[in-house]
Amino acid sequence: MAVESRYMSFLWLMLDLPTLPLFCAYLVMIGLSGVWQRLVPPATSLRPLLILHNFACCLASVISLCGFAYGNWESGSLYSRQTSVLLTNIFKLYWMTKVLELLDTVFMILRHKSRQISFLHVYHHSSMLLLSDLAYHYYPWPGIGVFLGMNSFVHIVLYLYYGLAALFPDSPPTWKRQMTQIQILQFLVGFVLASYGYVYHNYCMYSILYGITMTWLFSNFYYQAYVKKRPSKKAEVVHNGKAD
């Protein structure tokens, strides 16, 4: 009964999140993207916006990483539940960054890159929108900040890559494969930390389950893209819903 009550409480919190309408609108936008692409020709002049967007997301992730690192060091405990003004503000910035990152999908639709809008892309962007909102409004703890800090580091690398690729399309960086490896490593480390928190600090198991789904999705992508079949130079390789 306690488990059921805890599950229902979590569900009600999710249904009460401020970004739930945006989450629904995001899914509707994806569902209608095919109609848009049939009626409107692809945009051809988005490169300046792509450069600005990617570097803005990269910078926001740098600030988030620094804020989470300092806030967690200041708390004195990896699994502390005592928040601070600094951590609360960093959680808010992280949440706003997840809103900004929805533009990844908007740019794909405008450019008619529908193949890039994979299940992994939609699941990752939409779920992080809700989970970052949940963390900011209800759980801005150092223990949660550890996971978001790791994700901020990964997104520094991710958006730096795509910013440079948009800035220098003829000579993009050569470490795309390593980005996926870093992402998988992030989820494996997160799984260990979340499991320890669940067993010894009474943290919920939702982060464990979410980490398992993300590890499987990214591992499957890595296998399909780099192990099972090597992509040709002319082929677009979707990475976290993005491509060259």
C-alpha cells in the first residue's frame, strides 16, 4: 500500500507540472510535422540560428555544471536533501535549458529532417522536460543535482560538437562516436549512484528505471550506428536525435 501511495503521489506531481501543457504541445507538434513538411518547403537559411542555438545551450550547460558542482561541494554530502538558493537557481536554469533544447526538434522539422526525429530523440527531450521541471519545483537537492551535473557535462560536449559542426560544415569535429560512449557511461554511473541512493538513503527508484531505459536506447543506437553497420560518409548518422 505504501508503494502504491508513493506511486500515485509521484503521478499527481507530474500531472501538476507547469510544463505539462508544453510537453503535450511538443508531442502534437511532432505528430503534425509530416503535414507541415508536405505543405511548406524546407528552410535553407537556418545556419546562423543553429550556430547561436548550439553555443547558447553549450554555455548554459557550462553554467549549470559549475553551479551543481559548487552547490554539491557546499552541501557536504552527495545525497543531501538540504537545498540552497544557489542550487535552486541552478535547477531553474537547467529546467529552462531543457525548454530551450526543444528547438532541436523545431529546427529538424523546419529543415525537413524527419528521419532525425527518432524515438530516442523524442523520449529524451520530452522526458527531460518534465523531469527537470519536477526536480526544480519539488526536489532541488544536491543528491539530484549530481545526475543533472553529469548530464550538463555531457551536453557541453554535445552542443559544442554541433555548434562547431554548424560553424565549420566542411570540417566538423571527428569525435561523434566518443560522444555516444560518454552518454552511455553517464547513465551507467548514474545507475550505480541511483541504486546506492535507493538502498541506503531512501531515494526513489524512478531514477533507476529511467536510467535503464536511457542506457538501453543509447546502447542500441551505438550498436546500430557503429558496430552492426558502419555509416558511410554520405549518410546522416542520427545522434541523440541530431545529425550532421
